[in-house]
Amino acid sequence: MAITGTGVRNVKFKIGAEWWDAFFKMLSIVLVPLTVAGMGWYWTRWQQNVNDLKSMIDLVTDKSPEKQKYGIAMFEYLAKNGKVPVEFLSAQIDYATTAENHELLPMLEVAIQAAAKENSDVAEAYRVALERRPARVFIHVPNDDVYGCLVRLREAFKDADKAAVRFPAVRKYQGYANSNQELRFFHAEDEQRAKQIATLFRTLGLELSVKDISRTSWARTNAPNSYELWFNGNPLPRICQQAASG
């Protein structure tokens, strides 16, 4: 200990190796249990998330429509809370698109859109997933014969074009039998793609006008890269007439 010119004592502490050794031992005694507890908590939460995802997938892919509804509700809850990996969105959409229950895809889309309102990551993942996927054309026709004609036209596309256009669902409403033959798009950024699809059908004899309904109040509730094809079957393209007469 020394006294400086200002009268203030300058005290120097000498900390030996033994003190440091004791300090680190005490620190390890405190930190090791905390680390173990933290890892246990993380593992438990991770395992719970995995179990939740598995339960959700089991319900969504179940043959029972009622169980599928519970699965979709569970999906929405998990997605809102960031517990559904965004990579799952594309896989879920793939399954719902070809599912036996044609109501599964609309239910899934409603759930995704609801989750997207609270989780921006879901909204972005949904947009990207749909842009990368084939265009989905929802068919509106008066009867099965007209729908069969559209399927025949799609089958006549080149392989690359056929793979880029899907018919995920068909709606048959007799009251709309005289509707205009048109292809509708819901988002301004989808206009060019809509024109391309209309051109594919036009080369096979089906004239479709492209209709922009993106400015309607309800258009944004529809998924991107999704379209509606309205066809009254009058007249049928030549390829369909030949098939019917043959």
C-alpha cells in the first residue's frame, strides 16, 4: 500500500492462481446445471414441435374429411406461431391439390391466408411457393362432357406446357351454362401468365377472352398464380367434336 501526493491511498490487490482456480470452479458449479437445464428445455420444445407437426400431417392426410378439418385448424394455429417450416407450405399445397377431397385445397388456402395476416414469413413463403408451382386453373363448366373436353385439350399440350398447368378442381353450375368463355385472373402480376394460358387453348381451337378482376374487392382473397376458366361448351373445339363423333 502506498500514499500518493494527493493523499489518496493506492491499494494493490494481488490475486493468486489459487483464487482464480476457486473462482472458475464455483462458476462451473453454477453454469453446468443451467446449461443442462437450458438444453433440456430446448430439446423438450423441439420434440413438442416435431410431435405437433406429425399430428398435423397425420390429420391432414387422413381419409376422413372431419379429421382433415381438425388438421387444417391445427396447421393454421402452428403457422401463426411460426411453428411450421415454410418449406412445408409447398408440400402441403401439393398434397391438397391432388387430394381426393376437393374441399381440402380451399380450406388449406384459407388457413394459410389467415396465418399470413399474423406471420409475414408465411405470406412471403406462400407467394414464392405458388410462383414456382404450375398455374392452377379452376374450371367452371355446365356438365361433365364439357369438362372432359377441357381435359382433352390440356392433354394435347406439349409436355412442358402440360406440366405447367393444372386443373385442381372443377365446379359444375347449370345456371352458368351460358357464361362467356373466359379466363379470369385475380392479381395484376398474373396478367401475362393468363394470356399465355389463353394462347395455349387458342391454338387448339378454344377462344378464351382474358378478364382482369384484380380490382374487385374480393380478388385478393384468391391465391397468386390461380385462375378461373369459364367454358359453356358452345361450340366445342374441333378436337372435342372429333372425339365425340369417333
